[in-house]
Amino acid sequence: MKLLFAVLIIATVLNAQEKLDLKLNSINNEELQLKTLYSNGPLIVNFWATWCQPCRAEIPHLNKLLQKYSERGLSIIGVNQDSQKSVAKVKSFVSAQKIEYPIVLDTNNEIFNRLNGQVLPYSLLINKEGKVVFKHTGYNAGDERKLEEEILKLLEQ
């Protein structure tokens, strides 16, 4: 049984590297299918937490990118990494920060671990074929420019 579980985990990780397709539920009870989102254009999957200061600094820039490129197909999903104890704060935080993209909860870090996350914030940029084409960990002022360059590359294809 343990061997079967290990094989399934490895297969899942390998599959995630080839083509990413997950179904997630947002904090507003929307079902989100990554395949539907990235088939329309670039998709950013951003892992963050309310306690993470670099995450807080990055959020306004993600909102700006969404405003600037959503008409060209860009989508963003935020994957919150707060613990089960602090998850009640997430909805009010999202509202206060005026986060404009859907947020899903990952209180047990299942999605984060599956996608090889190590440090918050952690962002993945996914192309129309469902492949991760850019990864970024952490946030320093100006990092959003590199992400925007990568988005533009995908939009020009």
C-alpha cells in the first residue's frame, strides 16, 4: 500500500511538471479549473499567507498585472497558506487588501508541496498548454517587472 501511494505521488509530481490541471474551490465557493483558466491565456498561481510581509508587498502588483492584462487572457489564482487556526482571517484580509483574483485555501500545504513550493511568496506562470514556464520565490521591489516580461512573452506567442 505504501509503495502504491509513493508511485501515485511520484506520478502526480511528474504529471504536474508536464501539464498542470487541478480543480480548486475558492473561498467564495467557486469551482476553479486551472485548465479552463490557462487555456484562455497565461495563468499565475501565487502562493501567499497573511503573515508573510513579502506576500503583502506583492499583492498590489499582482492586482495591477491583472488589471493591465486580463483583457488579453491573463488570470491569477492566489493560494493561501495560512494554518487552519488563522484561516478565519483570510476573507477579511482579501477584502481589506482588495485582492481582485480568486483565492483558494491550502491549509495543509498539499498544493504547495505538490508544486514544489519552498518559500513564500511562490509564483508559477503557466502557459496555454498547462506547462509551468516561469517560477519565482520571494518578493523584492521590482520583481514584478520580470514577471511582467514573462507574461508579455506568452501574450506575444
